[in-house]
Amino acid sequence: MTSVKELRTKLERRKGQKIQIEKNIEAIQVSLSQSRKDLRTHTRAREVIKKVGLETQQQLSFNISEVTSMALNAVLDKPYELEVEFVEKRNKTECKLWFARNGDLIKPFDGGGGALDVAAFALRVASWSMQFPRTRNVLILDEPFKHLKGEESNRKVLEMVREISSKLGLQIIMVSDERISREATIEAADKVFETSIKKGVTNVSEG
């Protein structure tokens, strides 16, 4: 037969267990409340990040499109405009570039080598101009417009390069061939150096 003392001991033990359970429930409720607050904070943070991301995409799209379209318009007789499209794929944002003319979109590689060369140059300049902090203001380019045809187009591209260099304070060192007249090159550049090879020896002279 269970004694009164044993019953009291069991009762006290059960009371202790009850108190511990109540404390555990209280701790769980506090933790749950904090988790709900954290979830709301994370949701708001995600919304802010998404908004900032969209605004950044819009700014990038404007800067890239504006600079590249201006360069294409300055050089080509039938210029394209560059359009930038951001696409969500596999939880990542991808950037697609298109040449646009009269409402039609084509891939840049289908727009011709000359247009692609001009666009590639303008994209380099746009990327450099948006860097923070910026790298050194020097671009070294090896025949960046080698697919551009016609002396007039090549003359225009030199004028465009000179204008960009002047407005942005960007020094451009460019290797070029002889598709444009020596006079036009000297007129556009601050300095011109000519190279020639004779009997396996490279000679450099200032033009």
C-alpha cells in the first residue's frame, strides 16, 4: 500500500514536471514569436533587395543601351539600337542583348561584323564608366574595328573614339591597320606611331 509520504513525493515530482513543461511551452512560444518576426524581416528585406535589383537592372539597361546605341548611330549609315533584356532562369538573372531596327530584333552576331565591333567597343566603355571605384582610365585595344568596312565608316569611328576619349577622360591606345588614310588617323589621334618590319627587325616611328 502506497504511503501518504510517497504520494506527496509523486505529487511534488509531477508539479515539478508541470512547471518544466510550462517553461518549455513558454520558451517555444517566445522562439515562435521571434521566428515570425524574423520571417517578416526577411520578407521585407527580400522585397527591398528585389526592388533595388530591378532599379539596378533598369539603370544598367539605360546606360548600356544609351552608350552603345549612340556609338552605332555615330558610325553606321543604317544603325541599330541596342536593347537589353533581363531574364530569370534557374533562379538566376541572365542578360540578353539584341540589335533593334524598325521594330525587329536580331542577335548581335547576325548584325554584321562592323556593327558588332562598334557595339563591343561601346560596351567596354559603358562597363568601365559604371565601375566603382573605376580602374585606371586606359583602354588598350588590338584592332577593335577590324570588321568595319569602308573608309568613311572607319573615319567616323575614329571621330567617335576621339569624342568618347575627350568626354570621359579616357586614354585609348589602339592598334589599327591601314584601311583608313594616314592623314585621317593623324587628325583623329593625339599621337600616332607607325611600325614596319624590315629583314625581321621591327621599326617604330612617330607619325
